[in-house]
Amino acid sequence: MPKRIIYWFRNDLRLHDNEGFLKAIQDADEVIPMYVFDTRQFEQIDPLGIPKTGTFRAKFLLESVQNLRDNLRKKGANLVIRIGKPEVVISEFARDLDVTAIYTAKEATQEETDVETSLSKKLKVDNIDFEVFWGSTLYHPRDLPFWVSRLPTVFTEFRKAVEGQSVIRPIFQEPVALRIPEGLEFGKMPEIYELILFSQLPEADQRAVLAFKGGETEALHRLHHYLWETGLIKSYKETRNGLLGADYSSKFSPWLALGCLSPRQIYEEIKKYEAKNGANDSTYWLIFELIWRDYFRFVALRYGTRLFKTSGIQYNLELRWNHRRELFDKWVNGQTGVPFIDANMRELQRTGFMSNRGRQNVASFLAKDLMVDWTWGAAYFESQLIDYDVCSNWGNWNYVAGVGNDPRENRYFNILTQATRYDAKGEYVKTWLPELAAVPAESVHKVWTLTPEAQSEYNVQLGEKYPLPIVETDKWSRK
């Protein structure tokens, strides 16, 4: 009987630099590539009543899985697709097909590792091996100059240590071909309404920074575009805080989140680019951002479920949060009366994406100005963002809320200062808040200061066409 291995794809939806998948092909006579849409990932988040995976995320995921299937077909294989609980679906499937082992990518956080544990237990009953492979970071955990349990509490210490003492492993080559058993029932791709009840594919908004499409093929195209076709990487550090357009930043994050793109593949391409065109602060800064991404993943490994509690990884029980749903809903819907916040929240609501600069500001506003439970904000981002990454999302929210890794106590974003610095002409705000289109640039970020006469002149009636601020705004001017 041939040795059969199921390779269970998770957040590693790619063929390049995929150690576990390549190892399965090397170890087995026949490999069965498999993906299971975990129904729990589409349930409602209590008490917010929003789906854990919203429509933008679901669309990007469906595209990514379909692209994986297409790329496997080009190699004479296919992808088995099922819907359900992976630990149940895969164990039953493995038993029916006399599978020898299950290989998969190792995850870092509780929900995902609980599934791994549950599947492993079910497989032991049938004497089926279960093996996991780490492949989501630049630096492998085994190559760190310290135990994860001794992870530095400040990012800069972590970065200096790994840059000085660790080595980034080379990428694994894409498999040439693979053998699959005959007679498999591969299953059909689900429709979005089968995953999220009463949902449909979201419509594209022409104001979106990029028409994001899921999958490894698009990911590698974007990487090639950003480095080689345009050379945009050479100015990344100067443009990365932009708000409008496709190319102010790399936009790799959605593909990184689902593993359509390997961080080490990005690293190797940057090194090739530097060898040909020279290195500068910008080429380094993109690697710097990937190291931040690594850090949040290792933070999740070290602190476990503390990452998801209101007290955060600091276990800070002194901070008090409110649960005023009316404030949270105004934040979600871009109705706070603070233009820079509202513009960012409307972009997120209508496209599933928001700039890094925007994320920091809206998170600070919810946690520090409204004092609303920051975990609500993190959960909303989880539902909405196409580039949702559990470790980066919750790690960043810990950071901004003041309960995470931050050497600076009580970090606070002055929203007015940030707005006038990063959107000096008001172009971003006016793009997403067309009701403020006629307001001059010098007033658009503090529209609450307009006199009744000015409101009439610029066709803005505060409290009617655009809401009054839900916070006291003088503090930003005083600071």
C-alpha cells in the first residue's frame, strides 16, 4: 500500500517556500492537498453581533483558496475542499483513505493550536502521525538567540538581538510535481453565503487604494511590481505613511496574512534588488517591518491568551474600559464628528483596508479618547480587515491601548496633529467624507470650529449633514 500523507493547508496558501508541503511530497508516495473552511471562523462575535470573518476577508480567502487549487492543477494535482471543523473532517477523511500522516503549518495562538491538539488526539486513535512545520516568520523560533519564554519585552532589544545573532534561513523551492491518489472527491468551492449567512460578495469601491485579489499568483505579481517594475521600494520609508493610492506602501500584508506570500521570499527579493540597485534606508525599512511582524508572532507564543484579554500582556488591571455601544457604533460607522477618524473608518467599512497610519489613530481614539474596551476594536478589525493577522492585529491593539509592548508609558495620538501632518491638504478626508468637500483645507480637520455662516457657505450643517464631535476637542489644540 502506498504511503499517503494529507497536507492540510491553513494560513500558508502557497506553493513557494512551503517546507511542510515540500516535505510531504518527499516523504510520501501520494500526497493529498486539503483545505477545510472552519465554520467557527464565520460565526458571530459576541456581544458585538458581527461575523468573525466579514465579507471582505471571506472574499479574499475564497480567491486565495481558489488560486491555490488552480496552481495545484497546473502541477497535475488538485485541492480537496471541505466545510466543517477541521479536526473532525480531516480525521474522518484520513481514516477512510488509510492515510499514514497529516502534515501542516504550525500556528501560534489559542484557537488554532486547540484545533491542532484536538486533531492530533483523534489521529492517535487510528495510529496516524501528525507533524507541524513553522513557516510564518523571517526568523525561525529555533534560531532566536533566546528562548521564546525569555523574549525581550521591548521590540528594539529583540530586533538588535536577532539582527546581530540570528540568520534568516533560505527559502524552500516550489515542488515540480506531485502524485495524488485516484478517485478522490475534491469538493466544490463554497459560495460566500454558505460561509456567512445572508451575505453576498461586497461591491468594489472605486476609492479603494487597490483592487486586492487573493492568491499566491497575485501576491508574487505585487512583489514583482513593487520591487522590479516600479522600484517603489527605494522610497518606501518616505511614502509609507501615505493615505491615498496603491503605491504609498507595499500592500503585501493581505497576502502575508493568509500565507499566499512568504516573508522570506520578500526578504530574498529585497536582497536581490539591493545587490543590483544598491541598499538604502527604505529597502532596510521593509525588512524592519517584517521583523516587527515576527516580534508580534513570538509575543503571541510567549503570552498566550493574555494577548486577547482587556488587561493585555501587561496584565494591567488598573485601566478601566466602558462598554457604551452607542460610542462604539459611531466609531464603526465613521460618525464620530472627527473627520480624520471618520474618513479612516469609512474606508475600512467600504473596502476592508486602512493605512497603518489610520489604524494607529482610530485605535488610539477608541481606546484613549472614548475609553471603549479596546478588545471590541480589535474584534471589529478581525472581522473587517482583509489583511487580518491574529498576532499583528492583537499585538498592535495591545500596544496602542497601553497594555502591551511599549517602552513609552501612556502613548497617545493627538488626532488633530496627526491629521494636519499626514493629510495637510485634506485630500484623504474629502475622498471619504464628500459632505466636507467644500470646506477649506485649513478647516476641514477641525470642522467643528466653523461658524454658522461658514457652515452655510461650505454647505455643512453640523449635527445634520455631518455630526458634532462626540469628544471634547480643545485638548488637541492645547497639546
